[in-house]
Amino acid sequence: RFVDDLLEKFYGIGRFYNIESIDDLVGHLIVGLAPHTSSGVIGRVIGFTEAQVGFAHPFYHAAKRRNCDGDEDAVMLLMDALLNFSHAYIPEKRGGKMDLPLIVTTRVDPREVDKEAQNIDACLRYPLAFYEATLLHKNPRDVEPFMDLVASRLGTPLQYEMIGFTHDTKNISGGPKVSSYKTLKTMIDKIDAQLRLAMIIRAVDDTDVACKVLERHFLPDILGNLRAFSRQNIRCPFCNTVYRRVPLKGVCLKCGGKLTLTVHKKSVQKYLELSKELSEKYNLPEYICQRITLVEKSIQSLFTNEKVKIKKLSDFF
């Protein structure tokens, strides 16, 4: 209704949507936009669900760079994106071009999306050879030829059509209505839930899961923030002036405002204690433990001034 009011009262033209109920939105075009990106993808509303989730084709999610990982997502009416966007609105601050539809993709080409969406199997029933291969612990690449993956259909009409599924359902929203990723508030709770699940499933090595969480998420995050902290600029929050180094006056040279960091100590240390807990709890390999120790020493050398020692009066007697 806001878009229709804008068309009618501001632009002086007729209303477009004429929505009376939420069901009237079915069939209309939308723009999907993942967080921290600047490229939207056009889609079409085909219905609504009680679950707090956006059901869409894997190609659509992959085109938005949102790999169905339970994180937040966004959609907007196409007319809203066309009317209420201008380069004049873009903030000049850091990251100002994020979360804006600077580019809109009108056609999704499966050959151009993330490979995760190309690895979907499209068969209606898994062949016996697949189950026999699982007993022999064969490499997944060995079973690809008879699994009918989407990757083998690229460039043909079947890349869009006849994609099968193995289990039918009467209600697409019959499972959990809210993802655990959203209900669990802290990162510690999320990691604990993930590793508890890994311990229950016999086919999963919980120690290997903990190693991958550290190697692919926590340690790169800590090292990246540590590097960013040591190379960061100094910013004035009042006039948004950025300095490579702190001026000798200690304040902003333009407005005299107090300067602030762009990368803070907490962002560097946020996963350190959790990484140490995981290494102890799951008896991780010595190599991983040593990497955590080295990272901790690097953080301490950056934030701890050995020349400044806090002492009490009783320490001198």
C-alpha cells in the first residue's frame, strides 16, 4: 500500500498493486537481497508459509550468495526497489554500498551460481550402487557418475526441469518453524548444539567437526581481525574524517572531535576463549592447540604493555 500511495500521491499516476489481502501478492515480482551484498535477484511470490524461512529454489539462494545457512535474508517488492533507490541515498560511510540493490539479476544461470547448488542430486530414487558404495566408504567422486547431479545437466533444458526428490510431504512447513540458528542466542550455544549433534550421529566424527570449526571459522576470524586491528585507520565519528595515524593533537584536525578506532579489541578476542575451550574439551590435535597458543600470544603482545604494571601499596612492603 505504501508503494501504491507513493505512485498515486507523489508521482501522480495510477496505483499498481491494489492489494486487499496478503494473498494478492502471489504472482508479483520481488527482489531478494542477502545481507552484506549489493546484488539483488528477481523472483516471483508463489505462496506463504508459517515457518520463519524463505523457501526458494537452490539456484535462487546461490545467486544471492545466501547458501541456506540459517542466517538472515531479505526480499522487497520490485516496484519498491525501482522507486526508492538512488545513488544520492547511498551513505558515504564505510560499507555504505552494502545491503543495497546496486545490481539486479533478472535471469539466473545455473552455470554461474555457487557450485554447492550444482552438486544437488536430481534422481527420484537412489540406486543400489550408491548404498553399496557407502558400505565400502568410497570417495563421493566415485559415485557421481550414477547419481544424476545437476552439474551433469548444465547447458541443457534439464538444468531447470525434472529435478526429482526422494521423500514426499503433505506440508512443506511440517518441520521446525524456526531455525535453531535463530533461537540459540550466543555463538557458544550454537557451537555446543552443533557438536552435540555430531556426537549423536555415528557417521560424523565430532573431533573432526570441532577441528573444522576452528580451522575454517574461528582462527581465520581471529587472525583477520588481528591483522585489521594493526593496520586500521582512525576515524572521527562527528565529521567522518579518516586518518591513517593519530594526529599529534590527539583530536580531529577538522572539528576537534574525539577520535575512535574502526576495529576494536573485543572483535579480535571474541572467539579466543571459545577456541581454547573446544581444544581442551574435544582433545584436538597438538597442531591445532599450538596454533591457538600462538594466536593467544600474538594478542597478548599487542594488547599487553609489559612496562605498565598495576601494583598495590602492599606490594612494596
